[in-house]
Amino acid sequence: MTLSESPPANTHPATAPTSPWPESTATPRSAGRRSGVHLAGQLRDAAGDLPRFLIAPFVRSWHLTWGATAAEIDAAMPGDELLPRAHYRSTRAITISSAPHNVWPWLVQVGCGRAGWYADDLLDNFARPSAWQINPEWQDLRIGQWLPMVPRPSERTAFVVDSFQAPNWVLWRTPNRTWSWRLVPVGGGTRLISRMRTVYEWRRPLALVTVLLMELADYPMMRRMLRGIRSRAEAMPDEDAGGAHSIAATGRLAGPDGWLR
């Protein structure tokens, strides 16, 4: 990888099994071989990203805007006003040769115990392969819905759906982080833009862990996630968008401390 590297500038989900890992009639031995292949691939991916983990702090100003144009970096995104003192701010983007309504379902179904994160499964999905199918059961997006990062999530280990307008944008939140996505139609394809803002809560016991995750791991994981979404969306047949419709949902479910419940 060189520092000049950059990515190429649904409401109609495909039918899928009820699990992101399709059922199989394979024998235990063949299933074990397949699991071994998955694990080997995950180890290879993690090893391939290791140099990016190590170099990330030294190329911080470059990777925080990986793939994004100057206009995309400067443009307003949902949630910008929520964490004005964020220590970590990134805007990254990728071009996908598929319409926004075909990209949207992949975002809707993310999460641990759901479709995964389409990135380094060994590191962020407990070695379970991220889905390569759209699961209709995970397409019912709701305000206040949790998108878990771990099998037993809390408000700090799950993103909460803050607001969205399908298939144009969605905003996820945790108490110290916002993560917004915008899908912009471009010539029959999509510019997928991601913006993350994180506050380092220095008084909390695990503040250093947050810093290490953001400063070392965020860039390689986000790079792989954006490419993973692109690969999946482009592998789907480009369906007719004539029946697609826009759904808007805004508003916040505030608890006594002002945070989502």
C-alpha cells in the first residue's frame, strides 16, 4: 500500500436464508474444513492489515479523509452538531457501482449476531464470517434500535439508531460517538460516505482502550468495511428502483441523562 492509494472514485432485498451463515447439509468433517478455510482467510486478512494498524498514527491526517473529496469532507452530515468537541473526526468514502437502494440494505443489517461488519471478522465479529446475503428479518430499521458490537451489548457496546432517511442517510450513536452514513447517487452508482466522531472520555477507566482502538484500528477496519460493502453491493443484481421509496425517521429517545434508551 502507498500513501497515494485511494478507492475507486434497498428496498428490494434479495431473498436470503434466515441466518447470514446459510444452513448446509454438509457433514461435520466438511463443515470443519469450511470453518478452517474461513479462519485461515480471517487470519490472512488480519495479517494483511497489520502494517496499516502500525502505520495509522503516522499518517493520521491522510487516513482520516481516505477516499473522500474536499467537498465531501466539508459537507454537513447528520450528527455533526452532537459532539462538537470530538477528539477523533474522520470522513471517508468509496464509489460503488450499484444504486443507493441496493447499498442501503447492507448498512441496515450490520451488527454482532446480525450480518457482521464486513471487515476483519476475526477482530470485530468473533471470527464469524460477515454475511454475503441480505436477510429480510434485519431490514426493519427503527429509531432506538441497537446494533451490537459484542454478543451481550450495553449502551456503550452497541450503536443506537438515532435517525435515518432510507436510502439516503443514517445516523448511529453511542454516548461518546456518532457514526453517520450518506449514500449519494452518482451516474447509476453510489458514493458511500462515512463520518465518525469520537470523544475521548479521559476520566473513564477504559479511555486508553478507546484511544488505541480509534488511533490504531479504525482506519484499517473502516477501509475493509467500505470495500466489503462495495463487494457485496456490486455482487447483487442491480434491481429496478422504480418501487423504491424514501422513509424518514427522526427524533431521539432520551433518558434521564439525556442519552438514548
